[in-house]
Amino acid sequence: MNQLKVGALLSYVNMALHILMGLVYVPLLLHYLSVEEYGLYQLIGSLVAYLSVMDFGLSGTITRYYSQRLALDDKKGQENVLAIAIIIYLGIGVLVVIAGIVMYQLLDTIYGSTLSTQEMVSAKSMMILLVINVALTIPSNVFTSAITSHERFVFLRLVTIIKSILNPVVVLAVLQFKAEALSVVQVQVALNIVVILCNIWYARQRIRIKIQFHDFDKPLIKAMFVFSFFIFLNGIVDQVYWKTGQLILGAVSGTAAVAVFSIAIQLSQFYVQFSTGINSVFLPRLSKLAAISEDMREINTMFIKVGRIQYSLLGLIFTGFILFGRRFLSLWVGEALSEAYRMTLVIMIPLTIPLIQNLGILILQAKNKHAFRSIVYAIIAVVNVAISIPLAKRYGGLGCAIATSGCLFLGNGVIINMYYYRIGIDVIQFFKEIARLSLPVFLAGAGGYFFVGAFPMNGWDSFLIGVLLYSGLYILLLWFFGLNQYEKQLIQSMVKRVQ
């Protein structure tokens, strides 16, 4: 239980740190790099991100089946799950390299008309480094999954926190001598290799995991592949939602348009992190619950509790961005990139629904019922790409945002909630609980609207004062009109620990 609580707390520490670093990091990158160079960095990163899904969902699969064998105290089964995963990963490593070579060869064909000669040279160098990075990262997931299954969340979060701190510090130090996007990639790859080595050491030396092949457990291998395939589809869909817009804009508009849209996507990802920070610590527990019982009552209770907490946090972020977002972007990255405000808002509105239900994804994985969701998302992803291309040509980055927003609402807001209800997740009670929390959220937003109009924010000092005052209003309204007794006690216990 301590690992769960501390792991969840460190998840939010890491999330807050990652967001804080990003808020400081991006304008500093833009100080050293031109808008076009920053756009190139985002473009190649988005392209190579598709290789990361060639994990094929195995990391989540290993966590599920290894956790089940831990619950049953099956030592031989634990060793065999990891050994089979290592064998599969060797094959995946070869596929990653082959796919990387193909992508490298296609760079001139796809982006030759929008990238300059120098940009193309830099793009190819970054591509090589990032492909190597993915080829090393994917096999290392077997050790990360084992650590997660043992619920050693404190180590994982601390390593991530240290990396989050070191990355911008080292990058900015290097940019003092060589202000190129390639320098950023070189530092990121080097730090990632260090993290991989740390995870391997901890798994082998501290947890003492054993990887030993005993037999080709055909039912296990078949189940792993079926389970992984649909997680893989979900990974592809995520890449389509969050990376394809940059790829399309890079081909039809150039790197400057990519830079603006990337800001909107980055802010949307910050928003996502506020809801997903604690999710990973629940997967092993949900897997064990699903392994020993079909009773949905405990799972539904967890689903609603976590959803309410997520909505309480996201309500502050969402209403705050509506009120302060445009001014924030102007102060953060300048007027030239402030157009990202409308794009971000268009995406955030439908994104809120799946974010407060993120535990539902883990429930589907734990109960091995995620196939339907992945298929639906895959179909919606194809629709997203199909409508993004003409909308991007006509409206630029805003067109990509509109396409993503519409598909998010249809897939996550409507179809998936119908499926949740069908398999026993109590979405009706869930939305009743969310409705009870919506009154203080609405009141805070309405009050904040009049407050912002009367409060001048000409610099960071006045802006931060305004945000703090609004946050205080939101918290007071939430405390008196929204939170239940359990949530109040949870906050009070956290405050007492800090004191």
C-alpha cells in the first residue's frame, strides 16, 4: 500500500515537474532555435514516434501476465513470461531497424518540397539517432514491466523525475555551444540509455528477477499476442491523434506551421498528464482483481473514485485555460505562436471525457476486453486522417485540431461509453457523480470570467497572481459544493503528512 500511495504521489510530482520543465524548456528552446528548427525537431520526433508503437503493446501485456503469476506465486511461470517476452523483443528489434531504414529513404519523397537542403540533412541525422533510441528502448520494457508488476513504483518514479530534471539542464548547456535541433536529440538519446541501464540493474540486482526459458507455453503465447495486438492498435491510434497532424502540416505547410500546432499538442498532452499520473499504479492491482474474481463492484468503486479525483483536477485546468490560456501563450511563446490557443481549446473540450475515464482503459486491459475499443479507435483514426488532410489544406493547424476533436468525441465520448455500460462498468452512476461536481466547476468558471475582465495581466507577475486567485476561488467552491467526505478526508490526510 505504501508503494501505491508514494508511487501515486511521485507520479503527480513527476507530472508537475514535467509540465513545469516544459513551460520553462520550450521558450528557452525557441530562444536558441528558430521557429523552423523547432518545427523540424517536432516533425522528426512525430515521425519516429510511430516506431515506438512497435512495442506491439507487449509492455502492458507482460505486466498483466507477470502480475497474474505473482498473485498465484508461480515462480516458473514468472520466469517463462519474461523469457518469452525477450525472445519476441529480439524479433521486434529487427523490425524496428528495417522500418527505420524505410522511413529514412522516404524522407526526400515526402518532405523534399517543404524542407530546405540543410533541414533535410539535419532531419536524416536525427532520424538515425531516434531509430537507434527506439530499438534500444523497446526491449528494455521487459525490465520496466517486471518492476511495475512488483509494484516498485517509487524507484520508477524517482528515475523518471531525475531524468526530467537533467534533460532540459543538459540540453540547454549543450545549446550554448551548438544551437541545433540535432544537439537536443543527442542529449535525449544519451540520457535514455542511462535510464535503461538503471532499470536493468534494479530489476536484476534489487528485485532479483529471473529470466529463464522453460517451454513454449502455446496458450500463453497466443493469449499474449491477442492481448498485445489490440493494445498495439490503440498505440497506433494514439500516434494518429497526437502525431499525424504534424506530419500532414509538414508536408502541406512547412515547419513553421508544425511548430504552432506542436504547441497546441504539447499543451493538450500536459492536460492528459494531469489525469493519467496515477493510472499506471492501478494496473497490477486491477489485473490481480480480474484474475481472482468477476465481481465488478470493487472495480466500479475504484473507477468512480478515481474519475471524480481526475475531474476535480481537470476542471481547474480546463476552466483556467479558457480564462487565461490566450494570455498565457502570449507570455510563454510570444504572439507569433499564440494562435495555438484556439487549436488547444478545440482539442481539450472532447478530450475531457476520456481523461476522467482513463481507468476504464486499464479495466478493459485487466479483464482482457479491450479488443472492441481498439477496433473502434482504429476506424476512428482512419477517419481522422481522411478529414485532417483537406481541413489542414484549408484551415492549417486549426483544421487538424477540428478533425481530432470530432473524432475524440465520437470515439471516446459516445461509442466507448456505450461499450463500458455493456460490459458492466457503471457509467450511469459515474456521470451522476461527475454531474454533482460540475456545479462548482461552472460557478468558478463563470465567476472567473468577470474577474479576468476586470483584472489586468500585463506580465508574468500579474498573470500568476490572477491564476492563484482564481485557483483559490475554484478550490473553495469545490470544497463546499463538490467534494464528498472521502475526498475531503483524503486531502486532509495528505496535508497532515506534509505538515
